[in-house]
Amino acid sequence: MKKLFRAAAVAAAAALALTACGGGGTASDPSNVSPTGEIKPREISWLLSRPADGAVINIMKKLADDYAKEHPGFALNLITTPDRPSYIQKLETLAAANKLPELFDTDATPFAQELAKQGKMVDAHKLLKSLDVYDDYRPGALDYQRFDDGSLYMIPFQFELEFIWYNKALMEKAGVSVPKSLDDIPAMCTALRNAGITPIAIDGQDQWPLERYVAYQPFREAGPDFVQKLKKGEASFSDAAGQKTVKWMADLGKAKCFQEGFSAQGYSDAQNQFTSGQAAMYNIGTWELPSLATDKLNPEVRDDIDFFTLPTTEGSVTAANEFVSPSGIGMAVNSKTYDPLVSDFLKFALEKYPAEYAATGALSPTTNVQTAIPANATPLYKKALETANTLGDKQAMPWDTQLDPTTNGRLQQELVLLVQGNITPEQFTKTMDGAIKQNAPKFFK
Amino acid sequence: MLPNRSRTSVLVFLLPPLLLYCAAVLFPILQSLFLSFFSWNGISEMEFVGLANYVRMLTADDIFWRSFFNALLYLAICLVLQLGGALVVASLLTSLRRGRELIKTLYLLPAVISTVAIAFLFVRIYSIDPVGLLNQLLHWVGLGSFERAWLSDVNTVLAAVSAPEGWRFTGLYMLIIYAALIAVPKELEEAAVLDGASKWTLFTKIRFPYIRPVWITTTIMATTYGLRGFDIPYLMTNGGPGQSSELLTTYMYKTAFTSTDFGYASTISVFIVIECLVAVGLILFMLKRKADS
């Protein structure tokens, strides 16, 4: 028996050594965007994190079918994991095993930047230029996908604007009006609460919605650079802009801005609270236009709903037309499997995609097409789309795509505690500055 | 004693499951042990850091200790509900004349419901806005002051996520203990009753000693399941608010797959393995000492 164990231990050690060696793998030149050679149709895969029957997937399926008619043997295998945390785990595990498919979705996260540094992603700037579509894209849509150094490795498929939707009737009932400054919101919440109304409906379960709020004050106070410095440890929550947001978040909590027990409530819970007329405000992007600005919206509140964009503050360094305008998760092209076929398919698909996408009533990441307004839309739909034409140059980046994953996880946890009043602003500042100090150096060397 | 030839054949038949066990259980444990000495994010070069991960875990990580104590409390609540509840229900069942099968089935039902469904169910039960079952019940019986958002309150969330796990498997352990209880020889019990033993004495002197081997097995099972509890807390609160319902397992999972700190996550998983071994050792030791005395 002893011998057997010894043999097993040796076998295990040998297997460990083997797996440790098998990690490598050659990546081809990520800047070679026009590979030469014959187009050999085969099945390619796209690992993505988008709604299973959403516009992007439906259009890409159709375009892949069209392409396959001219290139028999081609197929696009779409593997979607809409739940973002699960998707990120899947992506990171596949990246660790060096098994990424031809195309995969990612935000401009520190992890993605590391993949780019290792030459595992095709340079999207060069790729879009070589396909002659680069200039069609909205600058903001591309900027959202860029890493801090300005390099571009992901291609956007959406363009969204985030608004604060509100219920006019409820605001009137509480005697409050649209806030002129972010700093007005806590007092507004108190007034709404006194009138028996839930001020803001929020999806606490998914954590990113609350994390949006922490980004607002620094974006107004110090501009988009703050989070880029913060994540590297060059700025901190103890700074003026940091302290302002920490205090503001604590004030939102004190004024009971969010529904009771929000941390355990999901996306649809929050939306239902708003669309059923229980909550006065709801912060969400244009991807919800089909449910907030069409006749699908509950008739009882339909005429009372409107939206405002992120309020400014006194001395704000960013303008009122600059707020969160994400182009969604981007698509990266695996440089290892990039060949004439992938290149040719992307050329085919990216040229045809914008027109198809705009026809569904969504904002295209390009400016060369006109979005079709659905027949059942309310006037808000048009108003929302038109806001895209007057956007400023700067945009507020969601912090969850900026911070290193460990700091991000800690921030999401501590924010709930801060807003619930379980920790003081001082404790929050100390914990978060400590977390950045410990985790940032590993990611931003 | 088996003759030589058949001992060889027994060994031959035991070998495949043993190999399978080594590949599926021992190998990953050894691999974790190996990884725990490295700093590795999955795509970077692996960097040997010696015992640094262990030093960080034991001395510098407040979340680690928080989740360790949470896990112990979680375990305690699960054990009380599962073993205590199972023993009470099983004992009551034996004194029931009719409807045993029905009650057994009813108690067992939660064990066959999928975990995800249980998690969603309890999120609704604990909800305050809209009012869930628990808060509604409290309101009806006049305990309105106890109404709260059970999953958002840092003081109640851990108990709130432990209860579904306990509730879920009570029926299963009840079934095992019930099977052991009805195997207690009737003559022994009758003799004791004739000697004037009370119900309590009957239980502590006859029944419980008789089912002790089964009790040990169920305790070990429930403890190891409790120590590796993961799915319900993860699904219901994802460890929140803050770290109030973070368990070692959920923390390890997040460290590995969200923070992509595979080296440090392996360190935590090595700790979980040791913790399970210590727990089982402790149970065996305590129960053996009790049996000896």
C-alpha cells in the first residue's frame, strides 16, 4: 500500500510539472491585420455576454448565415453567457487555459489589457482602419473601448446613454423638481420619503448599479482622470474628489434614497418598482428604451415618465452633456486564430451590421446610419435618441471596468455597507485606500 | 481471513475506484498545495513566493478571518437544524401510528428541489419590499417590530442564509436517523419500560447509544457538507452585504475566479481541506471518548 501511495504521489507531481509547462502557446503578430492566403471556410466561435435573443446576436446570426451561403462550410458558433460575473469567470478561465475562441467579448479591464500586452488580441484600431470603417464609428463609442494608453483592442456593437428616469407625478406629489445639482439629491430623497414614496429604485443584487453612483461626483469634481489615477493608487479616496463622493454616498444612505433591502433585490425588481409607480427615480441606459419608452410601459405611469441626464455640480469640470455613455462590452479578436477567413468574415459583417442594428431601434456605434423609431414608441424614444447627437467629448467610465477585480469586489461590498450606514465614511475611506494600495500594484505594473 | 488468491482479486477490483479517487480528489488537492506557493493570475508567468500566501492569509487578511468565523457560525446553525431537527422529527415519527410515510415524504421534499430554486424561494420569503412571507407572518402574529430586510441586515443575514441549507437537508438526515431508530430492538425498550425508565432515560440510555454509529456518520456527513456550503449563500447574497455572509468557500471562489488570484485561492482551499480533516478528527475523538466513558 505504501508503494502505491508513493507511485501515486510521483505520478501527481509529474502531471503537475506537465501542466505547468503546457501554459505557453504561440501568438501570431497582433498588428498584422490583413493576413494573406486562401480563405478556408470553417466553424468559428464567438464567446459573448449578450442577451440570448437580443439584437446583436440575432443580427450576427443572420449575417453569418448570409456569409455561409457564399462560403459553404462556414459557421459562426455563438456561445453566450448573459450573466456578467459568470461570463468573466468563464473568459478568465479559458484565457488561463489558453483556449480562447476566435472572437470573445471583454470590457477594457486590466485583465484584458494584460491579454493585449501578451499579444493575444488583434489591434482593433488597425483592423478597423484596414477594413475602412474606422471613421464611421462614434469617437465616444471607440473611446469607451480604449485602454488607458489610448490603444484599441475591442470593437463596439452598441452605443448607449445612461439617464435618470423619473416619475413626474410622484415628484410633484412630494413637491420636488428635477435636481439642478448632484448635491440636491439627498434633500430630494428626504422630501420623497416624507411623502411616502421610494426615491430611487436600484438593483442591488448585481452591484454595478450602485457602483455607478460612486463614479458621479468625482466625474463632475475632477473629470474622467480621477478613476484612472485612483485605480493605480495615484489618487485616493482621501482626496477632495474622493471624500466628496464618500460623503455623498453616505448622505444618500442617510436620506434613505434607495428602497429598503435593496442589496437583495434584482434587476427586474428595481424596474418593476419604477414602472409600477412606486419609485420616483431609476437610473438606467437606453437599452431599456423598448420597455420604458414604448406602449409596453404600464399605461398608468406612461404619461408621467421622463428622464434627465446626470446633473452637474457647482464648479463641475465636466459639462451637462457629458455623462455615462457606454458602448457596451466589446468584441476582441484572438490573434492566435486570426486568419484570412476571420478577417474576411469581419469585413463582411462589420460593413453590414450598423444598418441592421439601427433598424431594430437601437443606437448604432457608428454615425453612418439612422436609428428607426419603432411604431409603438412614445415621444420619449425620439428624445432619448436625439440626446446622442449633442454629447460632449468626455464620458464617465463605469468603475467596474476600470478598477482591478479585487479592489472592485471590495468596493462593491463596502459601498453597500456605507449606504446602509453599517460603516462610517472614515472606515470606508481607510478600507478602500488600503485595498487599492494592496491590489493595484499587481495589475498596473 | 481470505485465501491469498481472492485477496489479490479484491485488490484488483479496488484499484480502479482508487485510481479514480486519486485523479478526482487527491490530484486536485495536491495541485492546490502546489499552486499555493505561487503568485499566478492565470495568464502571467507563475512566480514562486514561498510561504507569502500563507503569511498573508493568516496575518494580513481581514476578510479571510471574517469568512472563517462566518463559516463556523453557518456550520453551527446548519448542524443544529439538520441533526437536532432530524433527531426530534425522527423520534416523534417513531411514536406515530399512522401517516408516517406521508410525513417522511413531506420532510424529504426540500432535498430534491434544485438549489437555485431554493435560493430564489428564500429571497422572496425574506423580502420586505414587496413584503415576503416571513415579514407577513411576523406582522400577523403581532411581532411587527421584528419585520426587517433579513438579507440586507448585517446582523441577520448569516442566519438567514444558513436556515435554507439546514431546512433543506433536515428530511434527509431524519430519514437516516429514523431508519436507525426503528432498528432499536423492541425487547430492550420494553424491558427498560418495565423497570420504570422514563421516556428521557429510555432515549439517553437505550436508544441513543444504540444509534451512535449512525449518529457519528450523519454528524460527519453534515459537518463536511456544512463546511463546504457554498451555493445557497452565493446565490442569495453573494457574500453581502459587505462580508456579512461571506464563507471561506465563497471567498475562495471569488479570489480564484473574480480576482484571478489562483495562487492565493489555492492557499485558502488548502486551509479548507485541513479544516475539514480537523473537524472530522475532532468529531471522531469526541464521540469515541464519550463512548469509552
